[in-house]
Amino acid sequence: MKHHTLRWPAITARVAAGVFGGYAFTWGFAAAGVAALVGLGVEYHDAETGVLMLAFLLFLGLFLWSFTATSLLHVWTVLAGGAALLFTAAWAIQRAILA
């Protein structure tokens, strides 16, 4: 059995990635999901409630994944890149709805 020493900077970096990166990704998912559902004709509050219930599960999954992934760079790339793509999608959908 191997004994691993705790590396607090590595743990802190994973927690930061899980919390902040996961939050940004989840926020982008919620914004894009609500905008897409409203664009498809679902009432706003119904879309918001449904997407936010899924967002809690998504955030939990992303937080746990940030600890199981082998590379911290991969975690930040997926979370930051995904958040940017989802924010952009939400922005584009909202502009299309308002146009």
C-alpha cells in the first residue's frame, strides 16, 4: 500500500477548480438552458425551475470530477472553456429571442 503525502497547494487548487470553475460552468449551463427552453416556448419560471434543479446535480458532478481527473490543467480547460461556450450560447439565444 502506497502512502501519499498530502500536498495542500494541490488540494487547494482542486477545491478552487471545483468551486469556481464548477460554478462558472453551471451558471453558463443554467443561462443557456433557460434561454433555450424559453426560446422553444416553455414558460420562463418552468424553464428556470427545471434547469436549476439539474444545475445542482451538475455542480455536484463537476466538483467531484475535479478531484478524480488526472490533470488539473484538463479540469480548468474543460470548466473554463465550457463556461465560455455556454455563456456565448446563452448570449446568442437571448439575442435571437429579443430580436
